[in-house]
Amino acid sequence: MAIIKNSTVTNIDWDGVARDLGVSTANAANCQWRRFKKAKFSDASPPTKSAKTNGSKKRAVEEMSDGDGDGGSEE
């Protein structure tokens, strides 16, 4: 409740939260909130790493051959 009371739409007054909860500093109140949020709202399983792709590599484009061995030219 202290976080809601000391917040606006875009900002939390951590000094006010610390004062309301009897915590020594704003940083301590913020750290307690992050630990609580992680414990209550994070997934039980650790996140999986997704395979990284290298966007700079380009696939080689094979030339279409018409079967006469000249690399596809029509002449």
C-alpha cells in the first residue's frame, strides 16, 4: 500500500515508501520491492535462452542452370 500511496503514473517516491515502511533508505525500500516482486510475480522456471541468429550472414543464392553447363545463360 505504501508504494501506491507514494507513486504517480510514472514515478515512485522511494523516500516516502521508506518512511512509511520504517526502512532506513529509499534504496533499501526499492531493493525490498524488487525482491518481493521477483519472488511473487516471476516464473518458477528459469528463462530459456533463445538461439541467436546472425543477421549479417547471407545465404548463398544458387544460380538456376538450364542444364547446358553455361551457368544459366540463354545464348
